[in-house]
Amino acid sequence: ETAQSMALPVTVQTLLLEQLLSADEIFLCNAIIGLWPVRRIDDARYPLGFYTRRLRESLKERAADRGR
């Protein structure tokens, strides 16, 4: 919902390991941990990317707004 409200592309699909390894950035998200960046899979390393940073900041802002 947050990504869609920010006009970020959203796709839900099953991925093969080879597809993940070729990604520019990877993150996991759920209701318990929020957004969690994946920094490494085996020897492949991933930066804290553009989408991960934008979504993380937006989620923090929304949580702060709910706390007010």
C-alpha cells in the first residue's frame, strides 16, 4: 500500500534464486518487522537501494503520524 501510494512499481511474484541474485536491491517486508533490507545472499551483496530507502522513510513517517 505504501509503495503504491508513492507511485512506486509493485509486483507480487515468485522468483527463482537466479533472479534474486541479479537484482539491484532486495528487501523483505511484513507487519511484524516492517521493511528489512537484504544485504547479502551467499557471495552477492546488495546496497541499501533507492526504493528501500524511500519506503523505509515513508513507513517511519506514517508510524510517527499514527503515534501523534
